[in-house]
Amino acid sequence: MSARISLVDAAALGVSRIRMPSWSHRHDHFEIDIKNGKLGPTILLWSPPNRRFYKRDPISLPTNRILPDKRMFVPYRGPDGVPFKEAAK
């Protein structure tokens, strides 16, 4: 298992896709906005149930809704883009 990182850590490391290991669907993940090594203002939540509940995937969240310094994430190593949408069906 990877060491846990925060949103701030991920931005500094250039890791744009992260997830919490406890999330129920293996393709649930955040795509963070990185600006010059710093955390940007928005985060995209990619999750297959988004399509059912919000009629779109991903959904955008303001960064300040998530604890930016809490080390609770690991890098997401699954598919993204079109491969993500196919794998998440």
C-alpha cells in the first residue's frame, strides 16, 4: 500500500489523480487542479454513480470543501478519460 498523502502533498509532487483507499468503487478518484506546484481552486470527483445522481461525471467541487492538509489519499493508478468511462460501466 502506498503512503498516504494530502491534497497539498499531491500538488507539490505533481500527482493529479488521487483516491481514498476506503472508497467503495475502485474507480472513484479526485482529479486535482495543480497550478505551479500548488493546489488549484477546484477538484473533479470521478465516480461511476455520479452519472446516476448528477447526470454527469465528473462533478466539480471547490478545493476548500476537502481537508487539504489531511494525509488520507493515495495516488490513483486506474484508467482515466475514455478508458475510465468504459471501465466504470
